[in-house]
Amino acid sequence: MATKLFMEIKNLLADLASTLILGKNKDAANLALILSEKSKALADELAK
């Protein structure tokens, strides 16, 4: 499960970077929210 979350976070970071470069701040905010949720899930998984 942790490996899957790492890969999802990696992809989200790439999407977030490209979205910010393109200046799509509203889309970037949504990606940042999803990234936060995935990061919390990963932290919870690693804490087990």
C-alpha cells in the first residue's frame, strides 16, 4: 500500500509542478488538496 501511495504522490507532484508552471492556480489548489490527503494517508500507513 505504501508503494502505491508513494507513486501517487510522485505523480501528483509532477502534475502540480506543471500546473503551476502553466499558471493554472485554481487547478493547482485542487491538486495541492489531493496531495495533502494522499500525504496524510501515507503517514498513517507508515505509522502502523
